[in-house]
Amino acid sequence: MGFLSVVPGELRDSQFLIVGVDVDSELPSGCSIDSLVNRLRTLGSGIGISLIDHTPVWYREGADIQSVSRSQFRALARSWNSHFGNQSV
């Protein structure tokens, strides 16, 4: 079973934890992703915060960070794709 590792020093905008996997070593799997999620949940509960929240989608708009529901983001993505000529969403 592989393990997705936290990239050292990669906490962006004091809000986004960047994780990665060394695909030359082993491809990510459901087990490795579950393992990472469980470790982040354990870490978060130990410090009294939730590090795993699947509800909102966060994205950058200019210098600002926006948060919307998944359905709102899907609608935004469709409008962006139609604006830029890509209908694949």
C-alpha cells in the first residue's frame, strides 16, 4: 500500500495543505488516499480543528480566495468553459 505524503513547507495562503505522491515509487491507490485522510482527521482532532471538509470548493479569483458549494462551482466551471470554448464539464 502506498502513502501520500505531505509536501514539507507547503501550506499556501495559511489555508491549503498541499499533498503529493511519488508516482515513480508507487501509484496512489484508494488505500493510500484513505490512509492520508485518516491521518489528517486524527491530526485535526488532536488540535481541535477539521482538516478534512468536502463540502465547499475553494478557488482563487484574482488575489481573493472564494468558497462555494460543489453545485455552484460546477455551474461556474460550465460558464468558464463556455466562455473559453471548452464544453467538457
